[in-house]
Amino acid sequence: MAKLESVEGYGVLVLAVALLAAFTLRMSNPPADVVRAASAPRAVTVLEEISIPLAP
């Protein structure tokens, strides 16, 4: 029983590393629509935290 629990622990660790790797790869190569949205012009209001994207 203890051996099974240790194997489950390694499985969780492997799953966590795989999810971290997938997330890192996804963030390093974002989809085209995300890149296009990030490079769109913005109108900044009095408060910098509030920004309004301009319509194309």
C-alpha cells in the first residue's frame, strides 16, 4: 500500500511538471488573435488603469 501511495505521488509530480511545460509553451507562442489584440492602439483616460481600445 505504501508503494502504491509513493507511485501516486510521483504521478502527481509528473502531471504538475507536464502542465507547467504546456503552459510555458502556450505562453511563449500565443495565437495570432492574442498578438493582434495586444498590439492594437489604445486610448488612455485620466487614470492609466482604465484604457479603452480604439475600434479599427
